[in-house]
Amino acid sequence: MTTAYDAAYRRSLQDPSGFWGDAAADIKWYKAWDKVLDDSRPPFFRWFTGGQVNTCYNAVDRHVEEGRGEQVAIIYDSPVTQTVRRLTYAQLQDQTARFAGVLAGLGVGKGDRVIVYMPMVPEAAIAMLACARLGAVHSVVFGGFAANELATRINDAQPKVIVSASCGIEGQKVIPYKPLLDHAIELASHKPAHTVILARPQVAAELLSGRDVDWHDALAKAVPHDCVPVAATDPLYILYTSGTTGQPKGVVRDNGGHMVALKWSMKYVYNVQPGEVYWAASDVGWVVGHSYIVYGPLLHGCTTVLYEGKPVGTPDAGAFWRVIAEHKVETLFTAPTAFRAIKRDDPEAALLKKYDLKHFRTLFLAGERSDPDTLQWAERHLGVPVIDHWWQTETGWAIAANCMGLHRFPVKHGSPAKAVPGWNIQVLDEGHHPCKAGQVGALVVKLPLPPGTLPTLWNADQRYISSYLAEFPGYYKTADAGFIDEDGYVYVMSRTDDIINVAGHRLSTGAMEEVLASHPDVAECAVIGVHDAMKGQLPLGFLVLKAGVTKPEEQILTEVVALVRDRIGPVAAFKTATIVNRLPKTRSGKILRGTMQKIADHEDYKMPATIDDPGILEEIEENLTSIGYANALPKSAS
């Protein structure tokens, strides 16, 4: 039987111009496009060339004009400040137009860059939308990033203005932003003309006369600014992602294709209707925050939740359940690591029983590989579909997913289901030949990529080619390894550099992590490949145990080694694991496996700019030393 998904997927590959041209009818255009897919200059494919649009108009103004002015657009929920605020679409339009007026008064116009260095407050979304309103290009940098990392982004983007705040709040810690910002500007060779600083009551910021502007004072005096038409192919934002050279890569997103893809995804991937409450528990500094805190939900006329808190500790592991119940959230999108943390602190989900989740319909997970044990734990306790899906900063939206608005396929644990319409996913071996069903290889996407993806890197066309297109000509390299089964389900096993070579056997660390995570006492885990003189590499496991586990650690370690031997086989040569209090992660929840591997192999490494707690690397080093690895931290790690 042909499903709506089958028909959509087939048409998206056979007639991409017709498929995406129809989807574009859901966007309001000042001028229609001349060509849906412009393939005149491969590999630089462009979507909706000749069209004129404005992203802010489609995300805010059109809803007011269409009668949604009194609907809540943003719910700001901050357990760290005991604050809940609601902004209607009409209020959001007023504040965005006014802040666009502030930026215009500071000389910002179409094509100029603005860096947004903000905590998780509504003003961060307002600043992004105000840039879009003017046709300016925003670059959001995660609030609290180190000064030297912010400086590299200032030099690359060359902003006219930086928008920031006096502080951010991470759990129980208040982080002053202004000293970091001042130091970054001091380090940078490019000097912005102005900064706009949002004063928060927790920390007072000292403003520099002539350069720094107070947000509230400026907004009170601002003249509202209308939306400025821009070309569909003009950049909406730059989002920096880490590069192998240490120089961050500026992923570019355009206006037209971005809107078309995100609005389509809200309906057909997430099965969300306008007016519903949608919550992406992420940060505006990450791609999920761009796509599904700010732009996707607002383009679709939803109410979006902006949460300044953590899954645990603000105040407990019931934080997510409270937000869902209090705000009648229908759909939650978060990272698997958030649910691992909740599962670790509340293994039996006892806190869930305190809340009424009758409105809650679907949980989506992405950002790290969703191990089947965590996914099944969520299914068991929530009683709703739990949908793993796969995408990247570069892609901007899902590559593979169970498209709930088209057809709900049976869940296969460990798989993010099938390729989303528009995505021609293939698996290639080292000789660039197609792999058979079930055979692990490099996951690639045949060009052209669908709308909403990166058309290039900021001021770095050649780097775009060398980073993503050169290794597999005609394809986008995801740098993920995996396979596609006989039913078309995609399995993302690990990054290609997480495939380890054990005595000539190519093995996935992701497959081993899946086995370790199935142990009833394990909350989360990681596996890395460490150097071995005899076999090339050997797997080494790291385990974080659930709260309340009383079983002897030696027994748990013996059991997990036996589990891997039983389910993967002796070929895995999995003989060593260690128990740690926590795993080193980025602020978005990605485990820093590469850094852990360098420590184990006595290699120099650069302290990751996005690490959530640098002190944890010393704990990892001490733990590795105790089991015979990593005699000392590298000099460059300090």
C-alpha cells in the first residue's frame, strides 16, 4: 500500500521544483520566484531565485494581520529566576519593530551583521527577529562563550552591533557576560560600532559611554521599523560550528528556502497545528534553537516555549514534566542526553506522577544518538510516541525522521526511521560504491540538498566544498557512519571518526554504547577507541550509573563486558570499562568522545570552547590514569 509518505518522498526526488514550489505557497512573498531550483552553478545550488520575502513578516506580522494578534507567541519559563512571561503575537510585533528601530538607529541595514550573545530570554528571539526584519544577518553566539572564541566570531562576521546582556544563569551559577564581551572586543581586530546591553537584576553591567547602549532606554525611545523585502537567496543568519582546523565554520542559512523547509517540517515531520504549544528544550545558541525555538514554531503560528533552566537541578528531575503540564505542551523536542539525566536522577519516573500530561502528544529526540534503552524508558513512562530523528547544524532540519504528519511508521529502536522527503540518503563504502542493505558505510546525501540547508559557508566557498563535498563528489558528506536496512530505515551508528579498527575489523562504537546502555544500572555511557600496539585500537567504555545503585562496581563492569561479548561478539575485543561520575559534554549535550580519546592516547588537544564544565576533564584524566591510561594532562589542555 502506498502511503502519503511514499508519495511525498517519491515526488520530492523526481520533481523537486514542483514539490517545493507547492510547499512555498504557505509562505507570503513580496515577489514570487523566477526559478524554484537554480542549478546553474553547481555545487552552489540555490532555491527560489528571484523571489522576495521577509522572514520576520512571515513569523510575526502575518499572524497579527490574520487575526492571531492575541494568541500567545512566546512563553518564557525561567525556574532559575522564578519567572514566567507571555508575549502575544501583537506584543512580539511591537517589540520586534521597536528593536529593529533601535538597530536601524545604530546604522544597521540590509546585509549588515549583528552578533547576538544572549541568555535564554525573550529578548534573544526579539533581537534575531529584528535583524530579520531589517534584512540584517544575525550570528547568535552561545551566551557565556569564552572571550577568545567570541573574538574569532567577531573577526569573521565583522558585526556593526553586538547585542548582549549583563549576565546569564546556568543552573545555580550567574555568569556575568559584559566582562567576557569587553575582553572579546579587546582581543578582536574588528571593533563593532556599538553594543546593546540588556540589564538583568542579578548583575549590573558597566556601560562604556559612546559605544554601549542600554536595551530598555533605547527601546523606550525607538521608532518602530517596517519589514524590509530581501531576496530569497539573501542570508538570514550565520551559525558557527567547530572546524577541524580550530577556525570555526560559519554555516549560512538563506531566507526563502529556510522558511519553506521549516514551515513544511512543522506540519509534516512534527504533526503540529497552528495555535498549539510546541517546546524545543534547547538554546538559541544552537541550531535547534534557531530552527525550532524561534523560526519554525513562529512561522507556523504556534506558541513556542523559551525555557531558561535544566532538565534536572532546576529544581529537580521533574522540571520538564512541570513545564509540559503548566503550559499544556503538545510536542516536546529535546536531546537524548536530557532524558538520560532525568532517567539517572529519577529511574522510576516517580516525579512524573505529580503532573497532568494529558495534553502531551509526542516526544522528539535529536542531537546525540538515541540509545534504545533511553528511548524505551521514555515510551514506557510517558505513554506517547517517542520519535528519534537525525539532523545537523549544517542541514538546519531533519534528514531522517518518522514523519508524523504524513505516515507514522512502526518505530525501530536505534533508528531515526526513514529519509525525510527531499533527502536522497545513500550509504557508500571507502571506494565510493553503494553499500548493501545492513552494511555500515558513510552516510551521504545526493546533491542538490533540499531547501533550508547550508548553501555555503560565510565568505568561504572553497572551504564549503573541501569540508562537505570533495570526499564524495556529487554528494554531501554527513561525516556520520551507519547503514540502511531492507525496509529503508536509516541507522546512524557514529561519526565516521568513531568507527574504530580492531585488528582489521571496522566496528561502531555506537553499537557498543547501545549494548552498554541496555544494562539496568547504566544511566549513560560512551565508548572510545584507544591505541593498542597489537590490534591498532581497542574499545574503552565509560559508564555513569543511575542514582541509588548499590551493586558493587566490579560486578557491573564484569556484566557489561559480558553483555558486549554476547551481543556483538569476541571480535569487538571489549574488555575494559570504567565508572565515572559524569561525562564531558558540550553545552548542547554532545559527549566529547574525541577529547577523551586524546587524553587516553596521551595526545595534545585544545580545550573545547563549548565544554559545559572544563573541570570534568581532570576527573576523566584521573580516572583513566587509575586504570592504566593517560599519565598526565597534555600541556595544551590547561
